[in-house]
Amino acid sequence: MPKNLKITITFENYHIVKGLRVQNGELYINDQRLETAPPRAVMNNFINFLRPGPVTLIAHNGNRFDFLMLLAEVSQLGLMQEFRAVVCGLMDTLPFLKKKLPERLKTKQSFSQSILAKDLVGADAAVGAHNAIADVRMLEMVLQNIGVTASELNTHCQAVTLQSKITADSETARTKLNRCTLDCLKGNVSTGMLTKMARANITLSKLKNIFADGAEGGIKMLLGIDVNGRPRVTKNQKITQAVVNALKSST
């Protein structure tokens, strides 16, 4: 398989990618029909393309887009073991470049890949934005232009392993689920405190069970117990009482 081949993986939310559309069961980009294949076959081809590995996948704003979609698809297809055998890390160049270009961040200039390419490389560098191959080349030119070394990339990549990314995504998903169960406490308890409780893996069911067994004292202990030298959530009596009042009104 040629090394310059870009395997395009499409998802159900294809419409968020500029120029993509589906008509009569066929996929088009800018009115040009694309050849498609079953998702599992495409993903297997992609993994084979990356072999023997280990490789680090790099994308601009990948933590909020590319990596989320890619990992979700790999997991859904049951290919995570094969994927992890060749991919050792994921690197999002957005936070990396924000650290690398502090003056640009300070003046609140855009960090979109196409704008970075125009500003740092030249207008022609941004031609073909949102095309897979063009985006890869564009990012490479940006990194080269500001003098990013292979050593810098390797150092950053080592801190963002595939396992740490999977773990972080799992924790984020768990927090969102926990947070949803606590919505009925809104009004009595601040949004920030509800989120903090969700991150501590506290759900409405857990609160109700603790309250039923230990009343106010149980809630105080649940929220205030020390974890690594800090309260699990809070020891503030006013906040604890607000949680208790919310539980009383919800039962």
C-alpha cells in the first residue's frame, strides 16, 4: 500500500465535514462520487497501513474531534486490541502550539489550522483545507515553519499515550452520566458543585442511599471525606446542607 495513501473513514455525522453529502446511498465530496467500503474493512486497512508500528497519530484539535470519532469507531467495531497493537499515542497539536506560540495566544489570534498556515507559511499553504492530505501537509508546514523539532514532538507524545487518552475519555463519559442523574438537585446546589460531585463518581442513587442510611451525617461524610489530603467534594456546611435540603425535597 503506498505510503502517501490516505484512508478516509466516514461516520454517520459525515455532514459536518465540508463538502461531504450522501445522495441515493452514494457518498460525494464536492460533487465527486467516492468509492466506499464497509467500516470494518476500512478500519482493518487503516490498521494494516500503520503496521508494524508503534506510531503516534497527530491531529490539530484532535482531542475534540478526530480522536473522539476514531476511538469511538474502533471501539464500536471491536478492533481496539488490534488498534492498540500499532498505535502507542495520540497528539493534539492545538494545545502544543498554544504553548509554543504564547504571543499569539496572548493577543487572542486564531489557532485554527488554516489560519495558522496562512499567517505563518503563506496564503497558498491553506489551499485545500479540510481535505485529508492537504490538512496533513498543511500541519507539517506549520510545525516546520516555527521550528518544531522531532525531539519536541517525541517529548510531547510520550506524555499522551493511547491508554491515557482512552482512560480520560472513559472518565469524561462517566462524569457526564453521573451529572445527568444529579439534574434534579439544580436550584438547591450550584452547577459547579454538581459537576464536582459527578467527577467524584457520586450519583443521585448513591446520595439517596447514603441519606437513607446515615441521614445528614452520612452526606457530610460522603462529601467531606479526605482523599489524598483533600475533601472528596467539600466540607462546607452550607453546601452540605443545601445537598441535604435538595434530597429532602426530591423524596
